[in-house]
Amino acid sequence: MKKYSALTAAFQEASVVQTALGSVRRSASHLALAATLACAALTSLVASPVQAAPIDSLIKSVKFDDVDGVNKLLAKGMDPNSVDNQGFPLLVIAAREKSDKVGAALLANPKTDIEIQDKAGENAMMMAALNGDLDFVKQLIAKDAEVNKKGWAPLHYAAANGHDDIVKVLLDHSAYVDAGSPNGTTPLMMAARGGHVSTVKLLLDNGADLTVKNQIGLTALDFAKTYKEPDVVEGLTARLQQMQQK
């Protein structure tokens, strides 16, 4: 009996060991399978290039003035009023990048909001005016874009960079010459700040009031003095003296 009990115990121990070994083998097999699947997935990711999202392709086409690319995506149902990840609408991007062909295509789309603004409150007309893009400004005006936008207006932006041709076009289309920004700054003040003598003269000749003050009490002459623009200081001082002599 003792011999039989010993043999039974030995067989039972061997059975436990075999069971354990089988479990280890199965675990190892499962791990190997998992590793193989993981490698296959990684290989698939590396081998397959990531496809650009339609909105990314659309924004890229706008920036590079790829009008064919834009038209194809719009024809597939993309929104002409889409914005990028920083909140810039397509039309504003087109104006900022001087993508005039794309800009014209967007303006031709009846769904496009020509007054759409970015997070800073800037629209396409303002960006085109700032960049000196006369053709785009004219296209926007032809589509009845608002010339006298409340707050910062296209005339402020054109005057700030001394784009006399755009200043003249805006004034010819009834832009308010003394438009006040939210802090009371006028286009004349912006032109004076930038040292744009010809722009200052153009605005004055069209009735700009050089005595207007902004919210902190500065006139266009004060701007010219603060930003050390001697030619503008001289011109504005002469105009002021002429006014006082009348």
C-alpha cells in the first residue's frame, strides 16, 4: 500500500507539473500571438500613409491659391465658410495670403459669407486693405461687402500701411473718413503713426478732422510726435496753423 500510495502521489505530482507546463506553453503561445498581432498592426501603420483630412486639404489649397483644388472640394460639399484650427475662415485666409484666384472662387459661391470674421474681428476686406490687395478689395466691394464696418474698419487697415490706392477706393465708396475704432482711433491717426505722409494728405484732403482725439486724448499730431515721424509732424502742424488762421 505504501508503494502504491507513493506511486499515486508521484503520478499526481507529475500530472500537476504537466498541467502547469501546459499552462505555461499556452500563455507563451498567447503572448507570441499578441506580439505578432502588435507587430502586424505597427507595420500596417508605418506602411500606410496617414490621409489628410478634407478640411486640411481645403485650407492648404486656399493658402497656395490652388483654385482647382478648392473648387473640387467645394463641389464635394465642403463648407466655403469653414475655419482652420485657429479660427480663420477660408475667405480671410485667402485675403491674408493674397490668394486672389481662390478668393474670387469663394466670392462666386452663393453660400460664402463675405462678412465672416476671425476671432480678432477681422474680415477679408480688412485683410485685403492691410495687404494692399486692391483687386481683392474691388472684388469684395463689387459683392457689396461692408465698407463701413463697425469698430476697426478697412480704412484703418489701409491707412496703417499707407495704401493710398485702397484708401481712395474706400473713400470713393463712402467710407467714413473719421471712422473711430473701439478706442476712438481714426484712420488719420493710423497713417500718422506709420509716417505715411501721402496717406495723411489724402485723408485730410477728403475731410479728415485732425483735431479729433481718441479715448486717451491723443490727436493724429500726437501720434506722429510719439512715433517720431517728423515729416508728418511738419505737415499736420502746417495744416493746423492754416485752420487757426481762418
